[in-house]
Amino acid sequence: MKAIRLGFTGMGFIPVHAHLPVLAPLVESGEVVLQAFCDLNLEAAQEQAKAFGAKAAYGSHQEMLEKEELDAVFICLPPTLHKDEITLAIDKGIHVLVEKPVSLDMGQAVQFSQAIEKAGVVSQVGFMSRYYPSAKIVKELLEKRQPRHAQILKFYSGKHIRYWTSRYELCGGSFVENTIHSVDLLRYFLGDIAKVSAFYFARQPGEGPEPINMPHVYGVNYCFASGVVCNATTSRVLTNVKASRDEILIISDDSLIEWSTNEVVENGESVWKEENPANRSAFGHQAKAFVDAVRAEDPKMMRSPYGPSLNSLAATLGANASAESGGNVIDLQDFAAGN
């Protein structure tokens, strides 16, 4: 079996705490080789290379891609920092896993998508929620249901762990930076979203802990192409308490499905529960699927390849655009096309 040679661009919180730990079993089994790490902070790349056993470290992704023979690269950058990392990789036939949100510029994301499609490489956007076993259970249930309504409730509590995720101009706000996972998961269940309308409760200067400058509340309404309607609420009002909420509900004729990472409840009764903690790592399932797809050189093996994932990005950036325009309805096909 050929070992897949992996590179990493960006050595921040997610690669160190989410991607690399779940790749360790694949390294041990010989399925993966951690070939090279890259970060603008060369010392950070060197530190993580030593910690995880990567063969080389670089302070420039251009140098890494030029000198190393890679099969695939994980691109884990804040959305405003994307420049040529994707295009340089795919021009060399290197497959890419790109962390979300892939950009705050819809036009840039479309250009990257077109380049990936032309190159024919395997691509995956880091929507790991599709890889929870519980997601597969809900998808199977919905094959025998008629969905009418969905709801997302995400009430954050606590402080930000990274500077860029606290600044609206750097992450697009909490709805784009994190609730996009829930939006994408609903797309996995229900298909593409056609229209969005949103209102946000703006945060005034001095309100809440620094350095947050993002809205208190995001209130978003979606209409799916199928006609299903969704209400999505994300709140960052809670700070110094442990109370929080993270729910996805899907309402069909005579069916109320509640999804969580390790359980599926229908009409108040548990219909599936994950008993084995080892199976709960969506990052692990995603990593294995990506490595297998790279080995097979089959883009169709991924659950959220770059191009089809653009609807999730448009749905969240479109919510921002709607809120900024006073709640106007945004047609996402036109929005993604730049109209």
C-alpha cells in the first residue's frame, strides 16, 4: 500500500488539536507520511514537526511546494489569508483539504473552485460534521420522511480562543466562521439552499469582552431549493456562564428529529446512540476518507468537495449581505455568480 505524503500549510489551533492527532493512527499503520509542515512562523512549524514527526519544516508554502514531493496538503488558514496556496498545489497535481470558511470573498472562492475542477484533483472542505456517524443515521431516516422545516440553535458561551475568530472583518462573524458547520450539515440532509434573509443584533463599541466586535445575535431564515424552510439563530450574548445550546432539528410529517454528535432522537425517543467513544471523531473519519480518496485519485469519494461546498459559503456570506442590506432576500445563485 502506498503511503500518502501529506503537507500542512498553517500550523494553528485546528491542525494541531484536531487534524494531526487523528492522523497519528494512519501514520502508525503506514498509510500516511507527514512529509512537511509550513507556517509563516517558522519556529511554530519546526516545533510541530518535532512534536508530530514531520520530516521537514518551512516558513514559506511556496518553498515547501517547490522542494517537497507531496500527494496532498491540508490548507488550514484564516479565510482572509488565502492567496495562491490552493492554485500552486493543484498546479502540481497535489490534492487539497481546505479548512472552512474557505474565503470571505465569494468571487475568490469561485475562482479556486474552477481551478480545482480543471485540475481534476481530490478536494475536501473541512465540513467534518458530515462524517459523524449520527449524520449518516439522520440522512437514512430522511429517505423515508417528508421534511418541511428545520431549525438551528447555537448559543455560545465563553471567550474566543483565537484573535481572528473574534473579529468580524477577519472571520465574517460567528455565523460564517462556525455556524457554517450546521448550515452545511443541513445541506447534507436537505440539499442546496436557494434564498436567505437575515437580521443581526449589532454589538456597539465597548459592549462585551475585547477584542470581540461581532454581532450579539444572528437571526437567519433560509428557503431550500426543495421548499423546506429553516430558522437559524446564533447568539454570542452569554460570556461568563456555562449555559449553552447547540441543536439541529428537522421537522417532517409526524416526525421531529433532533441531531447531535452522538445521538439521534425522534419524537422524544432515542433511535440511535454512539456507545463507542472511538467512533465519535468526525475529524478522524474525515481524514481517513480524504486519504482513501487521494490514494484512489477519486474526487467523488468526498462528502464535501470544494465546488459543491460553495453553496454553504454562499448561504452564510449571503446572510451577512442580507443583514447589511436591512434583511433583503438574497438569491444565492445570483449571489454566488456575483450578480
